[in-house]
Amino acid sequence: RAVANLTSEMAPEDKRKIGMEAFKQLFRKLPDTENYFKQNNERLCFFVTRAIEMSGEIYQDPVRLINDTLSLGLRHIMYQVNTQYFEAFVFCILEELQRFTTDATALDGVAWAMTQIAASMVRVIEEGSTPLLRAVLANNPKQVKKALSEFPRQDRIAACM
């Protein structure tokens, strides 16, 4: 309930401000992350706003949210996001939220929810990113041939699907 109250009481301007500050902090701590986030500021703020909203939704409809999270994790494979950035992303959002509210229960709830969501996405990315998929994303025919050579000939088409 505390998380739901926190997320519902936040004005869009507050979420945007938290988003901007969280990304500024993330870019200061891990400069390489700027290579992955080439979107405009509004889109970056949307990512943080959505993360905050998802932290409230996990308590209301966990099954739907986990399915959405797994789907989002699969899309992140295509974006070739390094999984080491997830922890820092969550940490930066939580630090900014601590400046927004003093409700320890809500902060603990958001921290738990974001950690679960990030861990699910990392698991999907690490388990779903096969050598064949990485070769295709790298657009490297030699790596694709090498990855396919590990499969028996009759299974190669299925591996490509």
C-alpha cells in the first residue's frame, strides 16, 4: 500500500525530475551507459517513470507484470544492453527517490520491486542471449556459421527460429 500511495501521489513533473536526475547520476557513475541511451531526455524520463510505475504494479498484479517484464527483457536482448548496468540504474533511481520522500516503508517496497524486476530482466537477457543470436545481432556471417556448426544439420533451421 505504501508503494501504491507513493507512486500515485507523485506528479508527472516529479517523476520527470527524478528521471532526469537519475540518468545524470547514472551517466556520471558509468559513462559507458551513454552509448546505450541515445534517446532524447523525455524518453529517458519515460524509462524511469515506467520503472517507478512498474514497482507499484508488481504488488497489484504480479503475474501480468512478470510477463511484461520477461517480454521487456527479450527486447533488451535486441538492444544488446550490458546486464551490469541494471543494478546501477536501479540504484540511481532509488537514490533520487530518497530525496523525494522520507517514507521508509515505501522506499523499501520500491527497492524490493525494482530489484525483482531488474533481476528478472537480467535472467532473461543472460539465458536468452544465445551465441547464434549474438552473432546475428553483430551481423557477422562467420560467427553465424560457427554458431550453427554446433547444431546437427537437421536441427539448424530450428535453431534459427
